[in-house]
Amino acid sequence: MAEKSIVTGQYVRIKQTPASVGERMLAQIIDWVVQAAYVAAWAYLGPRLTGSLQIIFIVILPTLFYCPLCEMLTGGQTLGKWLVKLRVIMADGSLPSLAAYLLRWLLMIVDGPTLGCIGVLVMILNRNNQRLGDMAAGTLVVKLRSYSKIQVSLDEYDYLTEGYRPSYPQASDLSLEQVDIIARTLDTNQPERITQLSLKVQQLLSVTRREPSDESFLRRIVRDYQYYALEEI
């Protein structure tokens, strides 16, 4: 199956494999079974529900919003996707927003069985196996094991020459999310925010700034992080 490459803000290329149509259908069937079982369980316990509001909030709404709620709370997975090892992500590799989750869920009205499973036909006809909801929301459903495989493209590191020597080995302990915060803060060009973040990074890594400015310190931290990312490949 073809892989799709994305490049994050840290110049990290993630090669991922879109979930196959069969895997997506299996995950969806599992989710439908879970929803049906939930409704059946409350139907059995029905006499304990004394009013229409209880039925709406305890049975109807959780069943109706099962998929977007699960995906928002777990970072892109329902029970079916978890069992099949799939995850919903944005096309650039980031986590989907609330709006993206809701949009792809709303379009299940078109993609799902109510209109003849148009989504299955659309998935078959495009290389990334996206249904209409994914195309509209800019999302992909990928294999979880492939999403976790990260490769670094050397040509993105034109400033990391063979003679580059990192100054802060502790930078390797940072996460992608933390480095992304540093990079986005540097892009703001707001001295106060940069100074505050510089102090926080120094405390977090237990290091003392050796660069002449907070901005140069943070840029060095990002470069050192990228250097160690290369070393791990």
C-alpha cells in the first residue's frame, strides 16, 4: 500500500500508511456493534428511566455523539479504531480540531448506510482511502503502527553540518510538542514571551543559558533537539 509523507514544523518527515477500506469498515462495524449494545442495554433497563430527558441525555445523545466524543477524548480513536489500530489525524500529521471531528461526523449522513454507503465507493476511488467526511475535514485515517514510525529527512537540516556540535544534550529530552511551542514562540517575535519561555526551558532542562540572548538560546535548543533526532535514526 502506498505511503503518504508529511513534514512537521520540526522538519520531521512522518511516513504513514492510510488505513485500507477493509480495516476502516471493520472498525466501523465494531463501533456500530458497540452503539447497538449500548442502546440494547438501556432498552433492557428502560423501566429505570423515568422521563424523556433521561432517555435523551443517557441513551440518545451518547449514542449519537459516540464517534466524535471518543475521537476527541482519545486523540483520534473510537473503540473500533483502537482495536484495529487506526487513528484519525489531519493531513499534515497534527491532531484534528473539534471542528474537523464534527465535520467528518456530520458527513457520515452521506458516507454511511443511509445513502448507500457512498463513503465506501469514495474510499475505493482515492489513493488515501478518504471518505467524503475526511476530504471535507482534511483528515486521514492511518495505521497506528505506521504513524509512530518517524524518519528524518537529512536535506531539511542544511544548517546542521558535519562539524555541528550540540551545546545542550538535555534538548534530546524534549518532546515534539514542546519543540513546536518553542518554534511558534520564536515566530511571534515577542521579546517578553521569548524571555519567559527561555526561563521555563532553562528550568525544565536544568541548564544555564550560554548564548547572548534568550532568542539565540531557544534557537540553539531547537537545533540541538534536531541534531539528536538525526542521531536516533
